[in-house]
Amino acid sequence: MSDKRKQKMEVLSEKKCQVCEIGTGKAMSIDAAMPYLSQLNEWQISEDGKKITKRFSFKGFYKTMAFVNAVAWVANTEGHHPDMQVGYNYCVIDFTTHAADGLTENDFICAAKVDKLM
């Protein structure tokens, strides 16, 4: 990863999520989301542009659960919670902003913070 890209991600990961309630925020278009996505490490945007997803792999159940607990701490601290699918040696994370019915900056902030856990 280039120094310039790391620098951008550090800025994103140092931001704080904004409180969002139904009707207070507008979802990003896919075009608006792409610059944010480019600052993340291997996250994918859904075809409808409403969520970002990443699969994490681990060596065994304990490491997977330690990661899941760390993600839960980040999510609670930010007040922005992902959907997660967890198995023996993997975790798939989806971020979306339900109140906006799509992506907001909060999703990218939390994804950047999750990336930093690795």
C-alpha cells in the first residue's frame, strides 16, 4: 500500500461517526462512494451500492472470535453496527446505514477502523 493511500486511510479511520436517525441523512450514490472505497483495503461495494462487504479469514475459532469481539467494541464505540456472518475461521462484515437505506461516511469510517484491527 502506498504511503499516500495509508495517509488517506488514517484520516478516515481517525474520524468519528455522526449520529444518524431515519430521515436525517441521505445515502451516497455509487459514484460518491467510490473515493471512500478506494481508501479501504479490499472491501467490495454491492451491486445496488447500498453496502460494503469484506471477508476476513483466520487460523481457528479463537482468533475469529477475538476479531469479532474487537469489531463489536469498535461498533459500540462508534454507535454504528455492522451485520456479521461468523464461522469457525472466518467473519464476513457488511456495513450499511439503515437509517439512510444505503451508504454514508459512517460505513467507511467503521470499515477503516476494522481494517486497522488487522
